[in-house]
Amino acid sequence: MTTHNRHWILAQRPIGNGYAEAFALREEPVPVAGEGQIVIANKVLSMDSGTRMYMTDREDSYQPGTPLGDKLIGTVLGVVTETRHPGYAVGDRVRCYGQWADYSLVDPATAYCTRLDDAHADLKDFVGIYGANGWTAYVGVVETGAAKAGETFVVSAAAGCTGIMAGQIAKALGCRVIGIAGGAAKCALLTSDYGFDAAIDYKAGDVAGELARLCPDGIDLYFDNVGGEILDAALGQMALYGRVAICGLLTNYTAPGPVPGPYRFDQVLMKRLRIEGFFSPDFYAREATFNPQLARWAAAGQLKLPFEVSHGLEATPEAFTKLFTGANIGKVVVEL
Ligand SMILES: NC(=O)c1ccc[n+]([C@@H]2O[C@H](COP(=O)([O-])OP(=O)(O)OC[C@H]3O[C@@H](n4cnc5c(N)ncnc54)[C@H](OP(=O)(O)O)[C@@H]3O)[C@@H](O)[C@H]2O)c1
């Protein structure tokens, strides 16, 4: 066992995607568990775009910003190496809200810790279909969005982790599914390998025109991961009594403050729309109800998730950047 713990700190607030300058790698002795705590040897770091908001000093986000100099945080998968908590033993595989480091020191009571069963030999699956992104896709489509067979479903960031699962879940429920993603290659993959009925390359322009062409009777459910101009294009094409499930606002995360919009808010009244946001920690406790259904779809070949894997702790800034430059298909992780 190594005696050193390399860890990433937030050295400065990132400007745009300047993570190489904003993050700094530091070293300290391996942490020692205090009363009620565990130490985890991290094996997988989950890269989640929402983490970008914790790197700002905004106070109106869903979690306070990380103070400068503090360790960067996020969901980790690993193995317990020391425990002073009665619910955890050395050698347990766990998922926790930990640190971007070789080792995480956590208090399971406050770190959303779960002891992982043997259902999946590949640890990554616990931040894939059977992790927050899978549950988020499930809740957004099935509960917040109330998708029904025969409806037209549209999802943005459709080739990313959450979007690619949301689209497949809507398809499994009998919807007609249209994805919006960056680039012809991603769009082709969505229709050839992931069951999407059509895909729109937003980088080629005219998203509104393509939505009008592909959804002549309107969009019944729009699962939004990006906000901004794509949200406006979708609002302009909603069906009467349509629903908009707000999962994420990727276009806003690098902005220094609140951004104006949406420009087509008028459509909420004109089309009698329902818009609702949802946030995964609110439903972490319901994991046991989501996973069996997600597993049924996966076993039937209706739900697949590709991984974009970076190797080594030092690759973390580069891996995180992929979420904002579109360099990933599916779930981005760093394997240690
Ligand atoms: N509500 C919740 O509890 C919850 C939980 C998990 C995730 N989320 C949200 O789900 C969304 C997806 O997150 P993720 O972590 O799964 O990442 P991801 O979808 O795997 O990766 C992000 C993808 O979004 C696209 N993208 C990035 N910036 C964009 C922009 N400005 N405009 C349009 N597309 C953009 C990129 O693909 P392209 O090549 O297509 O541009 C990129 O590959 C985020 O908004 C995140 O906050 C919400």
C-alpha cells in the first residue's frame, strides 16, 4: 500500500474550460479514518458535468461552491482500506461522494455511501446504468416526464451518458425518439446502435427547422440537458399540453452568473406546457426500485451504455473537459 495520497485541489476558479490551469495535483499522507469514517482506495472517478457548478462561487446552485484550495469532489467507486464505521468492512466495494484522489476519506452518513453488491463484476456499471445517471434518466422520462407509448420524445446531449439512456428508456416505453447531438458521427450512432428513430446534428445548425420537420405534430416530452438555444428551439415546437423535463443546463454551467432566457417562454402559456426540474440526490434512496427495471431493459438489449475511459489520476482534467467539448459518447470515467 502506498503511503501517499495524490489529490486534485481547486487552485483557481475555472474560466470556460480552463481546467488544466484551475486544478492542481497535490500530495499528502494517506488519510486516517476518524470515528465513524472510512478510507477508500479509489478505483473509478465518475465525471459529471454538474460538478462544474461546484467550481464557481455561486450561491444559487444546488450545492455551495468548493472553496479555493479544497479538494475536488465527486462520485467515486473503490474499495474500503480502513474503517471506523460499523456498517463497512475492509475490502468492501463502495460508491461514495468522495474526493478526486488516490484515496477518499468519507463519513458514510453524509457522503451518499452505498456498499456495492456483487451484481456487477465491472465496478463502472455502478456509475453507469446502475448509478445516478441511470436513475436520473429513469426519473426524467418515467416520472417527471410521464412518457407514454406513441408520444414524440426529444432529448438533447443525446449521445452523452444521461441522454443516451433517456432516449433508450423512452424507446422501451414505446415513444418515437429523436436525439439532438453534436456531429454527424454521433447522430449516425444513435440511430444505428441505440434505437433512436432520428437524430439532429445541432452543430450543423437549424435545430428548430429539423424539429419542425421531424416532429410535425409537436414534441410531447422534451428531456433537456442543455438549456440555451436548443431549449428555445424545442419550446417553439412543443405539442399542446407537452412536458419539458429539465435535467441539466450545460450551456449555463460555464457562465459566471445567471443567464437570460428562455426566449420562447411564451410557449409555456400558448401550449399549456408543464416544465419541471429534478435532481438525482432527491431520489438516491430509491435505488433499489430503479435498478431492477433498468436491469430488465439492459437484459432485453434495450438499454446499453458505452464508456469513455481515461486512465490515471493525472488524466482527470482532460477527462472532465470531454463533457464540455463533446469528446465523449456515453459515460466518462477515470480509472485509477
Ligand atoms: N438533474 C440531475 O440530477 C442530473 C444528474 C446527472 C446529470 N444531469 C445533467 O445531465 C446532463 C448530461 O450530463 P452528463 O454528466 O451525463 O454528461 P454527458 O451527457 O455524458 O456529456 C455532456 C455532453 O453534452 C454535450 N454538450 C456539452 N456542452 C454542450 C452545449 N453547450 N450545448 C449542447 N450540447 C453540449 C456534449 O455532447 P455533444 O457532442 O452532443 O455536444 C457532451 O458530450 C448535464 O446537463 C447534467 O447536469 C443532471
